[in-house]
Amino acid sequence: MKLRKILVMFLSISVIATGAIGCSNKNTTKNDITSENSSESKDDEEIVVKITNIDDDKITAVVGTLNENKSDKNGEIPEKPDSNAPDNANGEKPDLPDGEKPEDADGNAPDIKPGSFEESDEEVTFTIDDNEDVAAADLEEGMIISLTLKENVAYDVTIVSKAGMKGEFSGKHDDSSSTNNSSKSNGSAATTITSDTTLSSETYTSDGDDENALRVDGADVTIENSTINKESGSSSNTENGDFYGANAGLLACNGANVDIKDITVTTNTVNGNGIFSYGEGTIVNVSDSKIVTSSNNSGGLMVTGGATLNASNLDVETAGNSSAAIRSDRGGGNLNVSGGKYVSNGLGSPAIYSTANIVVDSAELISNNSEAVVVEGKNSVTITNSSLTGNMTKTHNGKTDNLKCIMLYQSMSGDADEGQAEFSAKDSSITSLTGDMFYVTNTSAKIELENVGFTLATDVFLRAEGNSS
């Protein structure tokens, strides 16, 4: 493969790409910009099934359809969660939204609305692809899941409803299921700090389900020269882990102010995000530290619910799928990074995934199996004096088309407000080892570049197109 190098002294691009309108094929040699029609054919269609039997890794299910629930506000997604949390021991959050739809590893969401499941006479038997976030061990008889089936192997597997819900469903996980009694929760913690203090040369560990190794709840705390190990413990609900910090190594919440220096954080479990800052008024400052995560849905740095996280001179590496090194999710916030190295290795794991305002300066950013940067919805990524490398090897279902380095898009998950997605870079270098340099779909976008060196894998610098998925 021959890479092409170009230098952009200054460029500002505004793009609108929606699922309803696609531009015809047209190339312009000045900036290598390509727009294509959105009516791409798909080899396989998504189906929805109800599991009837699980035999080791072989799953049998009945195919059906999801009918819209007219009584559920016409399927509308409720407002984002209130960041104010009660002072109970379990950190449970009242009245948080149902009906949210998850992303897959490429940032696409299944078009599912709350309703009920109607069985057909068709039955399928399949195994789940090894690269999927959901495995057979995560499933139960009676669960409703959506998937794409190819030669009796399931891809893009999403849990629509837990077992025992009588066909009713409300998104990725139905939190009212009896299998998840800690619905809409931060989970528990092996150690919780609730009063102002300074901690030094301590070790915090956890092997409990939905449990943080260390939680700072509403206190001003300084942590130095310490070790945090989230060794094991399953996640009963990945949304609680993605949105509210359950199962993370360190969780700061409820307006906590945490200063961290010279610590090591290691996690080895699903939703094992390294350092998680949650909720408005919560601020985490971390410097000169190392974070390593090994499992899926386990970012290095994580901010949600309007929180703030400031990082300086960190060494961060993630191994799992859906595990961006610098990561945000529902409710966003502010995440500022200065110096350090940030590496991701899993599918659907960019170096940066933004549903927040993320600013990076003087850092090395590498994604070895995914896009380098993804910006979802009305959010932004700004990089200066940094190097950025993306190497998206395949999509979540194993396909090798539609590869890209930097993606700006709007999903249907409800995790990010609709609006203009923004990416800006200055005095930096950006390398795409595969696919297009920029890809914009289903949103309006603004891209600003000043004194940026690009290494391109293809002739396409920017592709803007509608996407019906």
C-alpha cells in the first residue's frame, strides 16, 4: 500500500450529509472530496428474534417483528438524565430515560422503537461471531435480540429486552428485568470516599459485580502514588457502565473534586472504564499516571452527564471493543488532555470518541483497529500540536468497505444532541492507514484545519453521504 502525503495550511469545510438526501458521484481534484449516493445495498438484513434455547454456544430462536407501542409516547426518546443524584448508598438515579438505542462498533444504531414482539413461524439456529460484544454466555432463554445473520453466524448483536418481559422492550437493555435489580445505577464500590482527604501509597481492588474499586462521592480528595485494580466482576447492564460509571476502576460523582497524580489503574472486566467522571459539578484532574483496560466497553478516560476531566501526561492503552482511549457518552461534558500517549486496540475503539467537548494538545493518539476519531452529534474534538493515527481494519460485522479515519455523524441512539458536529486540528499530523480521511454522514459538520500534515491511504480526502443504517 502506497500512502500519499499532503500539507494543508488552512482549510475550513462545512458539510451537510443526511440519510434522506445523497449527492451524486462527483470528484473534485483540489481537495479530493467525494460524495456518493446513500442508497447502498446491504448483503444481509437485520432481524429480531426471541431466544428459545441455548446449548453451549449454539442458540435457537424464533424470528419476529417489533410493533410500535402506541402508549409509549409514540416511541420518542426522553430527555437526558438529571445529573443531580440522591445521597443513597447505592447511588441510584431516579427517572432516567428508557428507550435508548445503542451504537454498534461503527457508531450505527438499530432503528428500533419501544413496543412489543410478535412471533412468526420461522426459527433460526446460529452462533455469535467471536468479535461481538455480546456472547452466548450473556444471553438467556426468553430474551429478545436484534442481529444480522450470515451463514448461521450472528453479527451486530444487540439485546433488545431481557428475559421475562412478556415481549415488551425499551432499547438495548430493559433495566426493569429481574436479572438487573440495580437499574439506572452507579452500582456499588469496594471503597467509597465521602469526606475531604488526601490519600497516598494506597491500593484499591475490586472483584465484585457492578462494583468500582474506588469511588469518590461528593468530596474533595487528593490521591497520589496509589494503585487501583478492577480485577474482575461482571456488568449486569452495560448502559449503567457506559452512562453512570458502574464497574469502573475509579468513579468520581455527585460534585466530587479529585486531584490524582502518579497512580496506576488496571481493569479486566466489561465496563471497566479506567477513570470515570460523572455528573455536572464533578471535576477530575489526573496527571503522570498509567491506565490499562483489557475488556469491552472499557475506555481509558471517561466523562458523562456534564462532568469535567482534565488529564496531563498520561499513558493510556485499551484492548477491548468499544473502548476508546479517550471516551465520552450520554450527557457529555468537557474532557481536556495535555501531553501523553493514548492507544486503542479493539474494534469500534477510536483513540477519541466524542459526545462531549474534547480538547487535546501535544499528545500522541493511535487507534490500531478503528477510526482515529469519532464525533457524534452536536459535539466537538479539537487537537493541536499532536499526532493522530487511524487504522480501521473492518466494520463490526467483518466487512472491509466504508473504512475511514475520522468520522462525524449523528446516530439514532439519543446519546448526543442533534446539531453540527465539529472537528478542528492545528499544527498537527494525521495519518490514515486505511480508508477515507474524513467521513461525514447523517449530520451537518464543520471541519477546520490549519498547518496540518496528512498521510492518506486512498485518494479520498473527504466523503460526505447519507446513510440509511
